[in-house]
Amino acid sequence: MEHVREGGRTNQTSDQTASIAVHNIDSQAERKEYVERVERAVNALPWKERVLIQERYMSADSEYITDYAVYNHRLKPAISEGTYSKYRWKAFYKIALKLNIEVLKHK
């Protein structure tokens, strides 16, 4: 009588640790490249849009900085909340276009 053996040897060695290490290195390189692309996109923005994004979202203490602080104190001369919102929207739209991640909404 013949026995069917499922899931048998494939004569391939697998090193899970090496696979994980390669994945981690590849992921780290991909993240670094993405961050560099974002930084290039931000640096290509007009001055006020660039400063707005850098001050509000990319500075070391950005999690503690409010939009109000940026448009009233960080941007010189200070701008209104409405103008700030327009600049921010334009900046994010331009960044999305440069990163090829824009989403077009059809009505």
C-alpha cells in the first residue's frame, strides 16, 4: 500500500531570520526613499507654503505647534486663518501631485 505524503520536503532550505532581516532592510530603504521624496516635494513649494508645511508638520516640536501659532507667529507677516487654510490646501495638493497620490473626486 502506497502512502500519500502531503507537505513533504521541497529540498529548499528556509532561513526565516534572514528573510525577516532582508524584509526589514528593504522596508527601511523604501521608507527612507519616501521621506526623501516628501522632503523634495516640500522644498519645491513656494516660500509661504513651504514654511507653513515645515513649521506645522515637519519641525521637531510639530506635535505641539498649532495652526494658530503658525499663521499668527511663525509666518512673517502674519496671515489670516482663511489665507492659511488656502495656502495649506494648495501645499498639500501640490505635494500629492508630486508624489502621485492625488485623489480626484467626481461630482
